[in-house]
Amino acid sequence: MSVATLTVRPLEGRTRETRQVQLDCPHGRTDAYYAGAGDGFKLDDEAVIRYTLLRHHQEQACRCTRKIWARAFRSPWPTVPYMPAVAGAN
């Protein structure tokens, strides 16, 4: 069984808060980047981690994402955990 690592870190020297989510395993590496928005729709680590895991699974066709998914979201692959509605959203 292969070992995959998930890293979330801020990137310095940007005008806005920018973060990198990286999933690395023996089959390959998948990177995602996002920057905080001043107004409007905001992404969070959980949403970008979910996207990165799904993208890695699609690109690499490996099972490395399953354990990380279960640890990050406390639900089996690929179920989406319940996310409460955002106040004011339609």
C-alpha cells in the first residue's frame, strides 16, 4: 500500500492570502492554489482539499486518496460530508 501526504500551507509574498494544497503519492503529485477574496464567495481549506483529492484520484487513478479523505472528512470515500447551509444563501 502506498503512502500519500496532504499538505496545506500559506504562500508568502502575495498581495492576498494565498494557500497551496498539495497531495503527493508514489503515483504523482496534485497541486491546488487559492487566494482569499475580499468580498463575495470565499473558499476554505476543506473545499479545496476535497477538490484536490477528487482531481488526484481522476488524474492518477490510484487509491491513495481514500485514507486521506476518511481522515479529513470523517466519511468514506467518496461521500460528501454534510455541510450546513450558509446564512443568507439562496
